[in-house]
Amino acid sequence: MIFIFLGMFGISVGLIFPTISEAQTEQKTFVTHTGGVITTSGEVIDPVYVESTMEFDPMEYLRDFNYGKVSTLPDGTTLREFTIIAEDDKIMEVSPGVFYNVWTFNGTVPGPTIRATEGDLVRIQFINNGSKEHTIHFHGIHPAEMDGVFEIVGSGGGKFTYEFRAGPVGVHPYHCHVMPLEEHIVHGLYGVFIVDPKEKRAPADEMVMVLNGLDTDFDTENNFYAANTIPFYYQHHPIQINTNELIRVYVVNMVEFDPINNFHLHGNLYHYYPTGTDTVPSFYTDMITLSQTERGIMEFEYIYPGKYLFHAHKVEFSEKGWVGIFLARDNPSKPIEDVDYGS
Ligand SMILES: [Cu+2]
């Protein structure tokens, strides 16, 4: 069957990605997450016999915040309504010539970054258009029946409405909570939920980084790591920022299998607010360590223009894709080529 799958891609994308056949030189037999036996190099993984592919732009995701459809209730409460649709049949090219079957919330991994202010009423219409059962489990404070664990939402159009007050202030993950949980998470059913304080944080250039990994050969070890899904993306496409401007990064660790991840920033230190729940930073550092679903808010400014790495200081992770670059510019009108990178 894998050869049928490859044949289909050969027709649809073989001309665009000629390396796909070269990646298949060393064939091994694997048991997939769902119990199927396949023979593959592990470079093309989890064959799902559909031709859909997925476009995902990590640069667009980085600063894309979804505030929902906003209205005001008679008692003055702000209501924010969202629609989230789960699917589990998309194919994503995670690295040149490497395809992976992603399970998605609203078509992307991670799903949309949902944003509300503390105390807002959040209403999420969840539709499961996948072939498996799924839910949305939000971290945060809410009634038990809104926890997305026991209220399983059936495949093929099942629906559930999650409704709760946004809180506490901070940055929280949301993810599917159907067993086997590891499988539903590593395939991509997660996203970020930001709760802003009523008094607002200081103005800043804000961005979201979800640290994630991909197990492309089903051995419960990650083959690729990334900030925002695509390995090495921000190294090849540096994130442009301005010097002397506050940068705020909402960072969430969703790596499975490996017990820790971390975030090292070059040429600078950042104030770090664990979970984002306090207004006073707990650390001033260039390095934090994060276990599964640990998250927080990093704030920093660059004084000197130039190119600065950020990456996992667990070097295995950075060498497998979890590495990026901030390009700090002192004059936004100056062409990128003229930015002095320093030594
Ligand atoms: Cu699921």
C-alpha cells in the first residue's frame, strides 16, 4: 500500500519534490501508531491514502491572534465566539520531501491562537470532521463538563460547545484529550490560548512559539523538532524585529516523548513569567527549561542591530530543526541586506 501512496504523490508532487524517491533508499518495517504494518525509510510516514496537502506558513502563524466574534451581553460581559474544526486526513510537507499526516484544528498545526481578556465569556463551537473521536481540552479554570475529557465528540461531524470564563491571566495550551492521548497530540491537535489581563500588558511586538516535535517513524522518538512545526524555518526565514522595541514571546512546549525542552536566546537575556500568570517576572535569564505543556511569557529588547540565534540548548533538538534567528533592525526602512550582522 505504501507504494500506492507514493505513486499518488509521484503523480501529484513528484516533479516538484524529486527528492522523495531518493529518501526511500533504506526500507524498514514499522508498526504505525494505529497498529498498521508499513515498510518505509521513515522519511515518508503515516501513509493516509488521500491526496490532500497542507499549506502552513510559520511566519504568518507567529503573529496571528484570533480574538473571535465579539459581542456584549446584557450584563456587560464581553462574549467571544470561536469555531474550531478538527480534521485528521491532511498531509503536510514538514521538511523538503518529507510528508506527514497531520491532525489539525482549523487546518493547521498548531491550531489557531485564541485570545481573550480575563473574565470574558468564551464560547467555542467545536466540530469534529475527522475520522476519529476528538475533543478540545483547555488548560485553565472552568467547570468540569467543559474540560474536554469525558465529553467525547464523535467523528464525521460531531459537535460540542465549550463555554467558560477566560482565566486565569496567562498563556495556556489547548489540545485534544482522546486516548491514546500521545497519538492525538503528536499528530498536531493542539494550540495556544492567551488570556490578557484587564489592565493590558505594555505595548510590544508579540509572537507565539509552540515548541513541537514529529515522530516520523513511529518509534516514540521524535525525528524532527521545531518552533512552530517546520524544522529550521526561522533559521532560513529570520524573524524581523526592531531594536529598542519590547518583544513578547508566548512560548508553549508541546514536545512529547522527550521529558524536557528549553529555550536559549543569544546576545541577550529575557524576563520570564512562568505560565504568564504573574505581573512580576520570576527570572532574568537566557535559558529556561520546559517539560510537557509548560509555558510562559518572555520579554526582551535588543539594543544592538544584527542577527541573533535562538534555539534549544539541548543540542540534539537544535540540530534536528529547533533553531531560528531574530534579525534586529535599527532602521526598518533600511534594506535587509544592509543590516550589519556583527561578528
Ligand atoms: Cu483527538
